[in-house]
Amino acid sequence: MNPDRFLRTFDVLDALADAPDGLRLTEISQAVGAPVSSTHNLLQTMLAAEIIAATDDLHYTVGPRAVRIGIKIMNSLEVRTLGRRHLERLAKTLGNDVYLAVRVGDRIVYVDRFRGTQAVSVNIRIGDSLALHATAAGKLYAAYEDDLRARVLARPQRRLTSTTITEPELLEAEFDRIRQRGLSVSREEGYPGIFGIAVPVRDAAGTMAAAIHVSALSAGLDTAREDELIEQSQRTAADIQDDLGVPDLAELDSPGTAAPAGATATKPAARVTRR
């Protein structure tokens, strides 16, 4: 897409966001400073993608897809804001690097990082895409988000380390195991020498709003320490959910009641089941 045309889509959305009743083609053309013909072509493309919508009398408004994306962005920002003090405390308590990951379109990215006292040799930049088949946070999202799961299983996956899971049948079993446990573990699958765990953070609607990811050096990591990392991460997720106003998960976890996808343990943390 032409860079000017790409940027103009945001100009259109910006204009429509300030017009609750919508705008006509000529009004949008004037607002974005583009000819009517090219504006019309752009609007047709945006209509097809549901970024905008059109009324019967040809007033254009913000579309359902743009609204959904906006809601997701606001939810992720809310989680980031409310979660900071809890994640900072988790990094201080464990001494390990702690990340907050969210979904942006078809990508899973880190939006915040909190350094621990134990140096880890891998430096993952904020905003970089995470491997859906190899990182703890990536696998967690692929396990719970059906469209991401389908995309991973439909494509050949690159072997990043000697322990990376690449076979579709093994990946599918891994995703099923993650959903059953409610957490994801990466044992040097994304980066040599790095152990990672990820647990979901739910919003009030029961969907996964974010993932808490803790990275640690595999060397010297024993079963007791792994369990501590998992339990502390689950407690932190429950604390953030409290701040988000998520109902007490104890009721959801009661006999005969199925917890929503992405549910994390309530406080105190659930007993850890090992892979």
C-alpha cells in the first residue's frame, strides 16, 4: 500500500471518531485533504475490511473491526497500568525478569518488562513478536486463541533450539496440556539456557487480557524453584484480576462449574501440576 494511502486510513478514522452521526464522502474528502475519487476508493477498501461502516443514506461511521481493536488496545493498556506494581513486586520477590505480554492483531508482544536481580543473557525487546510455538507466552496464547492455534498448526515451524517442538501433532498435544493446566512452560524451546513460564490474566468478560511471563536461567533450576515461580506468578495474576474487577475465581472453580478459557488460580495459588 502507498504510504500516503496507509496514513490516510488513520486520518479517516480520526475524522469519523469525532463524528458520532457519521460523515458523507465529500466531508471525509475535505477532512483528509484528498480528492473525492481517491477518498471513495479508500473508503471502499476500509468498508470491505469492516474498519468503517456505512448507513443506508451513505454516512460513514467507525466500523466494528476498528471498535474491537480499540477495545482490545484499551483493555491491554488498563492491564498494563493496573498490573505494574504487582509485576514490579513479582520481579523483586523472585529476582527474575518479568514480562507482560498481550495480543496485537495476530502477534503476541511484550508491552512491559521488569528486571530481576539475576542476570539473563537474552534481551527481548518490547514490541518484538514472540514465537507462538516456542515461547511460554506465545504458546499460552496459541493454546487459548483458536485462530492462533490453527495458524501455528497449519504452517511449518522453525526449530529455534534442540528442544523446540515443531511437529503439528506434538504442538497440538502441548496446547491441550497448557489449557488443561492453565499455564505454559518453555524449557529452552525458544532460547538456549532459558526457562520460561507464562500464566494468563483474565478480564471481567472472561477472556485473556494479558499473560505474565517469567524468565529464568535453566542452570541450577530445580523442581521446588519451578513450583515457586509458577505459584508466585499465579498469585500475581490473581492480584491483577482483583484490580480489574474480575469476579472471585473460587466460584468458577467450584465443582460442576467450568472456568472460562484462560482462568488462573485464585489466592491461595492452586496446587502446581507438573508437565
